[in-house]
Amino acid sequence: MLNRIFAVIRREYLAHIRTKAFWISTLIVPILMGALMIIPAWLATRGAGEFTVAVLDLSGKFFDPVDAEIQQYLGGEDEPLSIILVEEDPGPDIAVTRERIKIRVKEKAFDGMLVLPSTLPDEGTPEYVAPNVAAFRLIEILERSVNNVMVADRLTGAGLDPDAVSELTRRVGLKTLKLGKGGEETRDRGQTFMLAYVFVMIIYMTVLMYGMYVMRGVLEEKSSHVVEVIISTVKPFELMLGKILGIGAVGLTQFLIWATLMAAISAPGMVSAMGMGDIELPTIPAQLLVFFVVYFVLGFLLYGTLYAAVGAAFDTEQEAQNFQFLVMIPLMIPLVLLFQIINQPDSTLSVVLSLIPFFTPMLMFLRMTLTEVPALQIGASLVLMIATILASAWIVGKIYRVGILMHGSKPKLKDLIRWVREA
Amino acid sequence: MDAILDIQHLSKRYGDHVAVDDLSFSVPRGSVFGLLGPNGAGKTTTIRMIMRIIASDSGIVLLDGEPVDDDRRRIIGYLPEERGLYKKMKVLEHLVYLGTIRGIRPGEAKKRAAAWLERFELDEWATNKVEDLSKGMQQKIQLIGTILHRPPLLILDEPFSGLDPINTRQIKDLLLNMAAEGVTIVLSTHMLPQVDELCTSICLINRARPILFGSLDEIRADYGGNTWRVRSDLDEAGLRALPGVTSVHPLRDELLVELDGGGSSHDLLRALIDRGNVETFTRFIPDLENIFIRAVEEDRAC
């Protein structure tokens, strides 16, 4: 029996791994995933580099304090950014000077122009003129520094001691740290969320994609009439099992290729060799990868059997559409719940939702990336999923057995129930 | 009789529809057995029950004297009516797969498949995808897949449907060869010329029940009854006047003379010779089509 199931697994595996679709999705997903992970990291450091800003100080007294404030700020942070302020003489006609500097900005002699009105600090709004106003990190620093200088000036003007002022207006930043398992604290700038999101999407996409492969495979066997030849030697359940396992193995192969590509990309020196500069890539704990595979496998087995039933019950994909959608709904619900879980991964609602077998692969895994899920809950989720898979395989096996020999009439839900009862 | 396959009281109903009703027959070892019947008579359902593809409501199927089970059924080479191949698979690989699930080692399956492809002059297609092949070629591939594990019993459901005369001839020859080697072949078909040519025994099913069963020679003799094909100096009226003759019908350039139950051919021939020349005098063997139609009509009448 094992030999035959193995022969079926082997056939399914080879049939799918030789398709163009497999290789295209194998190559495109890491590119998308890489883009999803690298672009935010790259964006975060996009401000990196040297900025030269022309300052038109109409007040005549704020250039030095602003410059000092900026340099002090940059010096205190592990900021990959440097800002050079160049004071420009306003000249007799301010409007002319403004135009002159604007031309120089266009010529890229400066990255931008900061205009400090003469009415500061009491009224007036400083202006920043630049072709690229999206350099948000630079603008943030400029805004904060100018603001600090103005506040300090007003306070000094109100009679406070300048030293006391600088002491009183000292900035307090917020540093985000992720608390790890062993109590360690790691710097996190949103990579955790990104990682969780990317992985959950991969589980969603692959379970859906490989589930559909199962359905199409069953439909193909029906429409090409090959199925009766096969089930005269292989039991229908063995054929179904072999098909699901073979296609699942294709999925795991794809993950293996992805993991190898990822390892190659994140190898030391690789990123900088690609000219990406010093990018901080999120690191993926090994334990999480193991559970990723476990939840993919369980999710695929559950949805794969359901898709096998849909394939067996109908003759064409068009006919199968309604039922196919019915199977897809429980797979899509977690996507809607994603933000709910991300905000409160430990709430009772989150725990309960993540224990529902149809949602477990995505939601339990999501919670694991966000929080410390108690081992008991993980264990419970695994037991519940396996029990559901066995139950669904048992029911689906009956639908499959009857369905694969049915042609012509489009069955309704009550027919499927009758098949289960009679088979 | 040594029966390789013994079907006893097999029944199957789908809701109110009776597909097979208390069907019993046995297939003699080494015979070419025709399972005949009009469309919808229950032939395919019967075969599917023999192959355990669908479960019977009652009755048993004995293979070599023992109930057939999931393992034992694998010695049967089965070509279903609903047949097909994986279109995207390569021809040789497909054959190896079919052999492997029937329990042959992949290496051995490959050797045998290659030999068969050569015999059917399909070896140049071995690495082509199945979908590149013509329908006739695909059907031959299916037949090769069916016999790759050298089954002692073949069950073929409508094996000649959709084949041109040349391919039909080729497959017929192959089946006759296998029969000569001692392979038992069960043919389900409604194409009677092929049955006439190949089969030694038949079972005719109509309306879910068997109405005719036995060796083809015996059945022919039964249906021919006491009927003789005659060409002589006597005309129809003259023959009808002879003692013991119940009816006379023309059949091409001869006359069919039916005698009553007790009438002997000896007396008839003597009477003919007494009255003139006798050119031909042979026993009438009805062709299968006549038997088939007559049996089905008689069944409908009762």
C-alpha cells in the first residue's frame, strides 16, 4: 500500500514541480517578499547621507543657534545622517536672493532652502523650500531644531537663564524595544510587524494556491477520465492522500528554495554587495520558522482535503466556483481579523480565534510572532487542527469516492450530504 | 468448469433504479468471454462491482475461487469504459506509473513498457507528452498500461470504441495472441461482429438481468434449433409440403427449413434426394445479431 501511495505522491510531485507556474511563483515571491522587507529598511535609511541646506536667516540671529541645535541632535543619535547648514547673505533685495538660491537648489548645489522670517520668534512661519519634500527625516530634524531654538529664545526673552532653558527644553525621545523570550530587549522599528504580516500572507497565499492545485488535479483526473483506471488499483482514499501529500511536498520544496535564497541574500556582505548600503534586515528566529512550516502543513492538509472534495464533486472549475468560494471564506476571515489580533494578541478573543482550526494556521502563527504564546495554547491548537484534519479527511474521503465517478449533473449541498451518508 | 471469475447474485440499485438485478455467471478459465447487452443494461456497473470501484448491494465476486479484495483485484488487467491518461505526462513515464501502482518495480515496468511501445511502433513517441498523441495511439497506450503487469485475467470495457479498422485489427490480434497464451479475457461490448470473431462464451444482460449465458457454440445451436439451409430442386411450397417441416423462409439464394421438434435431418435429406437434386444442405447457425435481437425482444415480451 505504501509503495502505491508513494508512486502517487511521486507522480503528483513531479507533475507540479515541472510546471512553469511553479518556477514563476518560486522566483516571484522572494522578489516581492524581499521588496517588502528591504524597502521599508531602505526607506528608513533613505534619509542617510549628507544634506546641504541653504539658510536665509532674515532675523540675523538664529542661524548659529539652529545650526548648533541640529549638530547637537545629530551628534547625540546614532543617526546615519549629516546636515550642513550654509548661511546665505539676504542681500539688499530679499526676493532676488530667494530666487537666486532657488536656482542653486535646482542646480543641486543645495538640497533645500530654509527661510527664517525676520519676525521670529514672535510670529511668522519658517519655510523649507526643496524639490524633494519627502525627505521626512531631514524635515523632521529641521522642524524640531528650529522649534527648540524658538522656544528657548522666547523663554530667554521671558527672563529665564539660558542654561536653565537648555536644561528645561531637553528633548525626550521614545525608544521602542521588543521584549524577547529570555527577557532580552531588542531595538524594533516595525520589523516585527512587517515580518508577521509577510509570513501570514505567505501562509494564506500558499495554502490557497496549493489547495487550488489539489482541486484542479482532481478535476483534471475527472475530466480526462483517467481516474477510473487509477482507482481500479489504488483506493480512492489512497489516491486522494497521495495527491494531497505530493502537492504539499511541492509546497515544502518551494519553501526550501525560498529559505535558501533568503539565507543567501541575508548572508553577511551580500546586501552591501548589492549596493543597498547598511540595511538592517529583520532576523527570523529558527523556532518561528519551524512553526511556520508546521502551520503551513496543517493548514494545507485541512484546506487541501476540502478542495479535493470540491474537485471531486464537480466537472469543471466554473461549476465548482460557488463551493470553492465557500472553502475560501474561512481562509479569508483571518485576513480581516489581522489588525484586531495585532493590536491585542493576548486578548481572550484573539486566543479563541487562534484556536479555531480553520483560522489557526494564520492567526496562531501571527500571535507567535507578536507575543509569547503559552505552550498549552500551541499544543491545543495542534491537537484541534489534527483532529479536524482527520475528521475532514474522513468525510471528504466519502464525497471524493462517490464524486470522482459522477459526471454530468451538478450536485447540490444536500447531494454531498447524501453521498457522505451512503458511502 | 474451472471458473477464473464467478459472479453470484450480484445486485445494485441507485435509489429506485435497479442497475443490476441478481446477476450470476461465471467466466471459464482461458475463455474469451463476451459480456453483452444493450446500452444501459448494467454491463459497466457489473464490471465496476467486480473491480470494487463501486460497492455491490448484495452478492459476491469470486476470483480464483476466493472473494475478490483490494489486493487480489490487482491481478486483473482492467480497461474501463471511462478511460483516459494524464495529458501532460510523458508516454513512457505514464506507462511506468501505471505499472508501478499495479505492483511492478519501476525498472521492470520501464523495460516492459519500452518493449510494448516498440511492438506497437510507438517507441519514437516515448518521451512525448500524452497530449501529442492521436486518439488511436492513446488508446493503445491505455491497453499497454492494462497488460503491463501480465494479468491472467483481462476485463476490457468497450475496447474497440473509437478505433479505426487498422487499430481495431491490431488490438484484436493482440487479444487473440494473449488468449492463445492462456489469458482469460472478458469483453464488454455491444459490437457483435467482434464478439463473433473473438468470444467463446457470452453472457447477455438485458434490463439488469442475464437473459442468455453459456458457450457461444451451444447458444447458436439452441437458437438455430432444428433449422437447415437448403438449396435443391424443390421450391418453398414443395418444401413446406414435406412431413415434419413447420416453416420455410428464403435466406439469400437458399431456403431455411425449420423442422418440428421430432423431425430428423436424416428424413428431410432423404425426402429431398427422392424428389430431385440437392446442392446444399447445412445446419443453420444464426448470427449473433439475430440471437441478440431475438433474446432481447423475447425478454421484453415477458
